[in-house]
Amino acid sequence: MTRKTTVTQTRLHMADSWTEPASSGVGPTSKSDSGNAECGVRNAELIPKGHDRRDFIKAAAGITILFALDPFDVLAQRPGGRQGYPTDFNAYLHIGIDGRVRCLVGKIEMGQGASMMLSQFLAEELEVAIDSVDITMGDTDLCPWDAGTWGSQSSRIFGPVLRAAAAEGREVLLQLASERLAVSRDRLKAENGVIFDSTTPSTRLTYAQIAQGARIERSLQQKPALKTPSTFKVIGKSVPRRDAVAKVTGGAKYAGDVRLPGMLYARILRPPAHGASLKSLDVSEAERMAGVKVVKDSDLIAVLHELPDQADRAIAAVRAEWDIPEPTVDDKTIFDHIVKASPAGQVVAESGNLQEGASLAKTTCEATYYNSYVAHAAMETHTALAQLENGKYTLWVSTQSPFGVKTQVAQTVGVEPDKVRVITPYVGGGFGGKSASRQAVEAARLVKLTGRPIQVCWTRSEEFFFDTFRPAAVVKIRSGTDTAGKIVLWDFDVFAAGDREAKQFYEVPHQRTVSHGGWGGGGGGTSIHPFSTGPWRAPAVNTNTFARESHIDAMAEKAGLDRLDFRLRNLKDPRMIRVLKAVAEKFGWVPGVGASRRGHGIACAMYLGTYIATMAEVAVDSNSGQIKVKRVVCAHDTGLIINPEGLRLQVEGSCMMGLGYALTEEVHFRSGQIHDRNFDSYEIPKFSWAPRIETILIDAPEHPCQGGGEPAIVCMGAVLASAVYDAVGARLYHLPMTPERVKAALGKKT
């Protein structure tokens, strides 16, 4: 897949993880298909129906290594008794009789390359070829527990666990080879799946030879040291994605592609607005339709049919009347409501004294920033297929949290968790929206009521209605600068977005950051939002960065300083200074004060240990209000880089996706009624929008690897607002920066 194709792939993030029952006959079966090619039909053959991971271990030939890694015991013993990585294995490896290495990971793959990156961690420390690694992800019967795939944690949190496990696995194999060869361990070396005597290289054993016909459990009391970056052979190399061919040719399978004998398609009666209650119901016409089964169970009313189009006709025949609550807010009045209804603030960071800071300030700046509700708008809608056999529920679900779904389903249908298996196939985009999985619970309920396999696949209209949104939010900032251009006052209040990365990273002696509510919250009028909200790619940080960096621009102008110079003189963190200088050099930044009319913007941010600096060039049509993004340059310091090309693609994809929330993406509504129900009114970035995107990857192997899937998106709102101001001299305080808002800022009639 070319880089250009990936850059313009705005919402089509897909996964490498696929498991399929042998009876279905779909899914990758060759080793070259993907990182978990053998998780398809071959997995189903290895694991008879009704068997769990323990049975799989017993049935498999080869060496099974259980890991209990001291550095990560904190993950297994969480406060309040919450589940963590199992203490008997922080990572689970199986080396087969054919020498292939299978790794079972509770995380899932949404197209960001986690499967390849984790394979690189494993191959590096285990000393095997990357092509010999197969990875199974997100199967709750086979994989160790994981909280979910979000927050760029696959590399930050699970990566070190997997590296440590692989290192221990390598050492166990070396000890076993020492015993088999009667050679001192000190003389043995492991390389490319082979252990040999360094003094007599012909004396050797392959991992497969050691594993053949045996199942050995062994752990080490003294954990081996991890390899240093100078010795890496696999980490730091660009490794092509194994799933690329399947995805660009349409061969990839998703939850909606799974077929089971006797399965029915479900269409569920939906209310016209959040908070609406059913007043009357007439299903008689649907019940008369051939092959249609109508299910009524409390709040769940569904029609089922063997053909999806017949199910569509049946749900259209259902007559329902609803009581809809009186409107209280809409997309224009929501911001006043948020400020009034938000909870009391929690101090996120504080130092010095605000009054003293105000007295030191030569210039002051005060402003309020807004962002509207934003949808995830993933290409794949929420989908689940469920079946019930021998008292066990098996579900194929497009989800970011398979173990969370397992718990939800078990509680809903009233069975023990071990009676529920969740399998995560390819996932066609998540961005935080597939953290909740209502569709899986709906499918499980219908299976319990009918005994038939049921597929629930939300329509695009349902997706826009029931998906959680990035919350509308308000940020109020009051700040001051002294005569030397140093920030001496910073008072930051964020309402409804959340406190992630809200705290100030510029050096400010007198500052306070307060958060009034997070990105979550119930729906149906039970919270400050009229419908459900939740995490959206880099939750809270897009909002907080837009407000902070826009305000920094305004402060720089008031202080009579260049925007880059103002940032640098108020920073001490060498990594942030480095990314700013790197992006300025690449972009060709020309210093100046105020609007230069060149249309150049700047923004920087931190996101969970990753440093980002971005510059952009835009053109603004002052008559139409249209913004054209011409060029984006992004410097990205994520510490140790695992797969440079994979990271580059993530940076480019984030920049492209960020154009949406910055320029057009906005949910229009009136109380619980959602007006945007498809892409005809909800506009995401198009191929024609793609600017020239240049990335600067700063390799910092002295720092641990941080996440790369989300950080680059967080600057896009801020950097484009900065560029728009530089182009036309009008500052925008509300995202998205629609043509109407641009014209309003310019004082033109809309």
C-alpha cells in the first residue's frame, strides 16, 4: 500500500485480527495473509467447540512458556480488585513443532499496525524472524485479559510486557538447549530461531527441535535483561503490513461478513430521539410478512429474517408512536448549558498565586473557546454476530474491548463469564467509538430469546444516532505576560471535555488548571449532554490543545513577539524544544508578529509521553469562507521507534483525519433529535482535501516507546486556526471552522 493511499484513508482503519469457526469457511488461512493468518480456520481446527484456552494448551504440541514478570505485577494487582494481566503469564507464547511462534494478545487491531509492532517486539527479544510470528488478538477464550485497545497503549503498556516475556522465553530455550546438547549455557547463542554453540556452530538445535513432541512449563527466577537499542535487528526497521493485500482487494473479513448456518438478520425498532418513550406499538403487518419473526422483550423490539432486505421491509412495517421530550437545548445553545450544568471543578495542576501573576503581567489575554459534538463516523458500523451452542455464547464483534463485551453479555443473559466467548475479527475503524458495544448485547439477547444465530449490524443512520459523540466543550482562559515575554499567569478552565493533557507544559510560575467534567456522561437527558458522549481519538486533548495553542498565539501577538519565538522562550523541556525547532527548519518558518497574510500556522502538544509540533499552510477565500489546507509538516517524538514506516503512516493519517474536526465535522441536533444521520450532511475529509503532508520522526531510543496512533491529530485544530488567522487576520474560537464561521469572523454576511 502506498503512503498516498494511506494518507487519504480517512476513516478506513482496519484490523489484522481474525478468528472464525471451521464451519463458516471464511477467514485467512495462509501464513502470508496477515499477522494472525492462522487464527482463522486453523485455529478453529485446533480448538474444538466448547473448549477454552486451557484445552488449547493441552492439545498443542510444542513448548508452552508461562511468564510471571515482576516489573509488571502492578498491572495484575490493581486497586479495588480490578482485573489485570494474569499473573501466571503477562504474555503467552507457544512455539509449534513447525517452528512458528504464536503470540496471544488481548488487544485488538484497528488498522494502526499494532499487530506488526507487537510482532516486532516478540521477534526481537525471542530471536526469531518476523515472518515466523503469528499473532492472535482479541479472542477472549485464547488471549490473556486486556482492558481494551485505546489511548495508544498497545506499545506503551503491553509492549514492555511482551518484550520481557519474549526475553524470558529466549532464556528458557537456551537453558533447555544447554541440557539437550550438554553444552554450557555461556557458550550458546540464539539467532533466527536457532540455538548454537558459539565455539562449534555446527552443534545446534532449532526452536522447533527443542519443542517437538513436548510441552514444558518453566519460568525463571532471575529475569533476563532486555536488549539495548544498539543491538536491535527487528525493532526500528520498517516492516510492511501483512494485511495490506487482503484489505485493498476486498478479501478482509469483518464481523458483518461472518455467516453461520441458520442465522437471522435483525432490525431493531429505534426511537426518533434520545429520551423518547414508546407510547403505542403495532407489529401486526410485520408479523404477516413471510419468514419474519417479531421479538418483543421489554425495551427490545426486533424483526428477524434470513435476508437483510426483508428484515428492512419488516421494520418499516412496524407502526410506533413515541412521546418525545420537549426540546431544551440545540447545537447553538448547548455551550451556555454546558457551563451552567457542569460539575464543580477539580484542580488538575496548580502553582504559585494567580493574583501575584496578574500583578506581574504587562499584557493580559482572556478568551473562551468552543468545540461542537463530533461523530466517530467509522467506515464499519457497529456489528455483532452471536450464536448459542451447548450453553455457550460465541460472538463475533467489532469492538475495541472484547473482554468488556464478554462481561456485559454474561451479565445481560445471566450466565457465568466462562460461558461467553468474544472473537474480534477485522475492525473497520474505532477511534474510541467501539469502546462501548451495545450491538453485541442486543445480538446476545436475541439469541437467548430465539436460539438462532443473530447478526445485528447497525445502519448508517443508527450509527450516527447511537454512537457516542466527542462531547461539545468550552474552555475559558485568562493569562498574562511580563515585559520579557514570559508567561506569568495562566488560569485555564475546561468544561465537559476532560482533563487529559489540560495541564500546562509551558513554564508558568503562577498557574491553575481546572477540569469541570470529563468526556463521558449518560444520555437521555440524564447528564449535561442530551445524548451519550465518550472518547474520540485522543480524547480531551484535541479540545485542550486547540484552546491552549490558540491562546498562546494571541498572547504572542499582544506581547509583540513571533509565535515560534514566544513558545521557545517559555519552554524548558528539551524534547518539546527539539520538535519545535525541527518542524520550523523543515517548514521554513519566517518570523513575524501578527498576521503575515502568508497563511502559516503553528501548534505543539504533548500526548501521553509523545511530543508533537506541527506547522501548516492554508489559503482562505474571504468571500466564500472556504479554507484550503495546502501543506502540513509534523514533527513527532514518540521515544523509541518500532516501525518507522508504520509510524509515519499513522502521523499522516492523523493529520488527514484532523482536517475533519477542524473544518467540517459537527453534529447538529435539537435536544435528543440528531439531524446528521449520514454523510450527506456530516462531512468528513475527502480525497481532494489531502494536503502535502511531511513528517519528521525523531528517534529517541533513550526514551521508552510511546503511542503513535493518536498524538498527531491533537494539533490539527490549533494549527489550522493559527494559519487561518495568519492568512486573513481573523481569529476563530469555535471548531469546526466552517465557511459560515470564517465569514462571521471576517464580519461578512453569511
